[in-house]
Amino acid sequence: MDINYRKTRFLKVAATLAQCPDSGLPEIVLSGKSNVGKSSLVNAIADNRKLARVSSNPGKTREVIYFETDGKLLIADLPGYGYAKASKEVKEKFSKLCDDYFRSGRKISLVLHLVDIRHEPSKGDVAMLEFLNDSGLPYFLVFTKCDKLSKMQVKKRIGEMAKVLDFREDAYVFAVSSEKKDGIGELCNAITEFIF
Ligand SMILES: Nc1nc2c(ncn2[C@@H]2O[C@H](COP(=O)(O)OP(=O)(O)OP(=O)(O)O)[C@@H](O)[C@H]2O)c(=O)[nH]1
Ligand SMILES: [Mg+2]
């Protein structure tokens, strides 16, 4: 099947699980630490900088934002976790929404778990990988902001990450830059191939 990722449009915002749409379309969920580049990745996939709200202030995405691609896919942009400056109450609300989301029994076709190539994985990242491995949910591990390092450094970092993050040797691993659009085409092709 062919999917035109440029035909990605905003669908709706959900602040609670009850508001999450039940479209019957295969769903891709973007997860990862606040500020890792989830919303930027949606924009890069869609080739539309104005679609998802991006901010250098972490904690921008506070609800689940849904996008629909070419009438064939649903993309869920989850709120990021681990934003240190958020109040305890706000933090608990975010992480509860993330937690509940994955435990709700919603049919999730693929998780894109994002990790910043430059930073040490956080406790949240390690826990998320453990959860993904245990749950049997299919996932791609996507290293973001690769434009900030050389190709050699990116390769080296991925090797180092493998010592901290428990990903299998045969796991799907991608290195992308939403800024420069590096690796985005490959990621989209892999998503299409994986889902259809
Ligand atoms: N250099 C570079 N910067 C990036 C890239 N992707 C995202 N950024 C920057 O990282 C910051 C955070 O990006 P967002 O896409 O808003 O991150 P997010 O994961 O959606 O953050 P929350 O909504 O807070 O969870 C912004 O300043 C982006 O411009 C990239 O590929 N390269
Ligand atoms: Mg965001």
C-alpha cells in the first residue's frame, strides 16, 4: 500500500482517555521525554512545519494530539514525560495519561519511541524500553536531533546507548533529523512496510 505522508492533517486533541478517537485505523504512537522532538517529527513526516506545535520550552504538548495520514493511519503525539520544571500535580497528570494510554487496551499498531542522540537516556527512557519489551508492543527506536552530531558520532552514540537501553540486536533503530529531514523518508517507508 502507498501512503502519502504529506496528506497528514490534524484530527483532534484528547485530554482524557474517553476523548481518544476510535477510528479503527492502525495507530502509531509517539513517545519519549519532553523536548525530545516528538511534535517536530510529526511535522517532518508530514513535511509541514505548521502542523504540530513545537517549542523550545519543554512540556508543550499536554494532551494527546491526533493526526490522520492519508485517511489510512492515525498518529498520536503523546505528552512528553520527565519535564523537571512541571509542578508535581501536572507531572502526575501527564505521566498518568501516558501510563493509562498504554494500559488502556487500545489497539496500538506501532510505537515510535524517541531518544535524543546527544543525551544519556533518562530513567524514564530505560523504564519505557523495559515496558515495551515486556508488553510485546511493536516499537521502533528513533534517535532524534542527529544533525547535532557527525555521522561517525551518531554511530558511536548508538553503540553506547545499546549498553544502557535494553534493545534487541534485531530491533528497528533509526537515526533522524527532523530539522534536516535526514532519515525521515526511510522511517516513513519502514512504517508503511511494517503496518501494511
Ligand atoms: N537541531 C534539532 N532540533 C530539533 C530537532 N527536532 C526537534 N528539535 C528542537 O527541539 C525542541 C523540542 O521539539 P518538540 O518537537 O517541541 O519536542 P516534543 O518532544 O514534542 O516536546 P513536548 O511537547 O514538550 O513533549 C524544539 O526547539 C525543536 O526545534 C532536530 O531534528 N534537530
Ligand atoms: Mg510536543
